[in-house]
Amino acid sequence: MEIECTQTGQACIVKPMERRMDARCANEFRRELGELIARGQQRIVLDVSDVDFIDSSGLGAIVSSLKALQGQGDLVIAGARAPVVTLFRVTRMDRVFRMFSTAGDAVAAVA
């Protein structure tokens, strides 16, 4: 899965370049985020504004990335559209991840 990473102050905005985060690309996404974390990235804003669909594998990859931070950083969600927000609410992941309307708001919160 191709992702775009933009460093903004101490935060890294990670934007998936595909519309779906599903079983087909979840492992690659998990690996790429793991590499960012291994290189010392501790404040991650996951900008899902262009993502239309996340399945359980995609959600698992996001949770895995949060766990990889081992409590030493922050991973927040930005720009989620209605179907993605619904997934986070139904799975109660909206209680685990802070969610923001825009990447800018998320960056300000993790700075």
C-alpha cells in the first residue's frame, strides 16, 4: 500500500493513497507504519480523508501500529468520512483513538 508521509513539526501525517484499507493491503500498511515507528516517529496522524472503506484487517493494522508505539507516542485519526467513523464507533475504537475532523486539528493536538 502506498502511503504519503509529511513531517509537520514533531508529527508525521501518514496518508494512505488507496481508497480501501482491507486484507489485500493491511500487512503492507502495518509494515510501513512499523518502519516509521522503528525510525523514531512517535507522533503519527493517520489522515484517512481519502479512505472510503476499512475492514477488520485494516483496523487490525491500525491497532497494531498503536501497540508498536508501546505507550511512548500517539497515533490519532484525522479526516474520517461517515463509513469509517461508523466502523470506529461500532467497534468502540473511537474510545481508543482520538479522532479529528482535519489533519491540522490532529497535528495541533499531538504537538
